Amino acid sequence: MPSEKEKARKDLYMKALTAFEQAMKVFHKGNYEKASDLLGAFLEKHDSENELVDRANIYLKICGRHMKKDAVSLKSFDDYYQNGIFKANHGEYDEALKMLMKAQSLEPKEGKVFYLLSSVYCQLDQPEKCLEYLESAVALDSYFAILAQNEEDFSSFKEDEKFKLVIRVE
């Protein structure tokens, strides 16, 4: 039969393991800032669990590297536009919208931003905004009407009357 001291030790280990697992779940979701915070809290509370402490320190360093890499300095229209494309291609649509809105504020007459905004809103299943931005893109350059006809993102609109009006197809 385990002694009280052994039970207490096992209980502390289980708490440490639970805290470490929570940090790892956040880490594997790619939220490195929060994972870093959780790992730091883990290290403060459970510094006697050597095996887990060693692992936590390794993952803390990995978080630091990821957070440095994510801290990109964006200044120009192209920086925001390209970052918006990157975010959209990785399914980070809310972040893509932020980047593209900033790019649009820097170059308000740049049709490619409106076109990409339209595509992102299409992915977010917001057809009104999708068509609104597509219409703005086509108004700036009719080339975007041709692109939209062949773009997979707009395939659900092929029979939509407003879409046909926007891209000027009979």
C-alpha cells in the first residue's frame, strides 16, 4: 500500500503532466505565444519534474523561434498584399483580410486587392461581400471578370445572376 508521501508525489506528477499536456495541445495548434506562456507557467510550478522540465525547455525554445519568424516587418503595399496572399493560401482568412484591408488602404485603386478580398470572402461564405469586392475589382480592370469566370473560388456563383452581371456574361 502506497504511503501518503508516495500518493502526494504521484498527485504532483499527474498535475505536472496535465499542465504539460495542455501546453502541448496549444503548441500543436500553432499558437506559439500562448504555448510559451503555458510552458513558462509549467516551469515555474513544476521545476522538480526533471524529465518534463527538459522537454518544456526544448519546446519553449521552439516557440521562441516560431514567434520570431512570425514577427515580419510589414511596411509597403506589396508587403501587406503578399502577406495577405500567404495567409489566404494557408486558410488564415481573418488574418488575410486584415493584411488585404491594410494593402487596400495604401493603394485604394489597386484592383488585384479587391479581387483577392472577393476570393477570401467567397471562402468565408459571405457572398454579398464577395460580389461587392469582385464588382470593385472588375470596375477597376475588366481583366478580373475573365479571371473570375475561370476561378475555382467562384464556381458556386456560375449560375448566379448578380455574378453574371458583375463579370458581364450573358
